[in-house]
Amino acid sequence: MKFKLIVGFSYLGSVVLIGAALFSTPYMLQSLHGETVESPVEMIASYLMFAFFCGLPWLLIYKLPENKNICKIFFSVTSVLLAALFYKPIANGQDFSIGLNIIFYAISIAILFPISKAIK
């Protein structure tokens, strides 16, 4: 049970880190203050939908049997470390590089899943 909690908290930690980086960019700050065409609710809802769909690897790791606990720990720790690694490039990026780094993070998580699952 505690390994499933670790997976859940790693998902939350990753979502918070990437979200904090994204919402600290100048355009997103303007959006949160209502200074753009998009409303703050639209921006937050869009991010949460993105986080929901990108959470599939965490769900699959969460559902692994109890004998794969090392896989759960490896995936959880590595996913949070990757989120921390991508924080600065997203937070300090320019228009195109912000989205590109978020896509690279999502791809790296998608690659991390089968690697984690293969650990014995």
C-alpha cells in the first residue's frame, strides 16, 4: 500500500512542479491576472486535462503487482527528478521552448514507463 502512495505522491509532485514552471511564465501570469483572451479558469482547466491524460504511465505503474515495488519506486523517484530537471527550461523558456520542453517531459515519462516496468 505504501508503494502505491509513493506513486500517487510522485504524480502529484510532478504535476505541481511542471504546473508551477508553466504558470510562472510571463504569459501565464498575465492570463492568471485576466489580462489575456483566455480566462484563468480556461488555462487551469486545460492544464488539468493535460495532466490527467499524461498521467497514464502513473496509473499503469500504480496497477503493477506487489512484487514490482522496485519498479514503482524507480519510476516515482525518476519522474519527480525529471520534473525538477525540466522546471527551469520551462519557467525560463520563450514561447516555443516552453511547450517544447513540456512535450519533451511527457515523452521522457512515456519512455521511462517501459524502462521502469522492465526492472526485475
